[in-house]
Amino acid sequence: MTENPNIHAEATDLLDSTMSVLEGDISGMTPQTGKGIIDQWIEQLRHADNTVELAELLEQLKNQLEGGQPDPQALSNLLQTMSEQAREIGTTLGAEGDLATRIEGLSAALRTASGEFGKK
């Protein structure tokens, strides 16, 4: 199966945007920070069977953020679970290209963010 270069480019751009948000000052984020990126991820992840569960976790995260006062522990748990799922997806990609490496970086950033919210 040949990989669609447009999908790869979109995923790479989205990963870069996500990493920029996650590498910022998480403690200073508002509940609305990153919602546009979350919507883009949900749209992307709904297209593959192996990422539907991750898209559902993102829907839960979005609902937490839209709820006004998100529960820090619930956010921490969601981010930790998403980190684990991203890591699993990254391992299925193999070593070809840089997408697996970027996803591993995303997994680590989600794990770090989970720890930040878990402290609150």
C-alpha cells in the first residue's frame, strides 16, 4: 500500500503544531487552548480503524475543556491514556520515515503534560 504524501504532510504539520502547544507553558493555558488542533486531530484520526479509540479520547478531552472548569485529574488521566495509545501507534509504523519518531515525541510530550495536570 502506498502512503498518500498529502496525508503524511498533513499529519506532520499537525504533529508540529501539537508539539508547539504541548511544549509551551501548560500551566498558563486556558481551557480553550488547542481546541482547533484537537478538532483537526479528531478529523484525521476518525479515518483509520486503529486510531478511532484515540479520536474518542480526544472528544472526551475536548468536552472537558469546553466544560468551563476542567478537572485536572481527569485531564491528567486522559493525557496519560493518549500518550500510551500514541506510543503504541508509533511502534506499529516501524522505523521508516520520521513519522514514528515524531509520534514518539508526541507521546512523551503528552506524558509530561499529564504529569503537569496531575500536580494541580
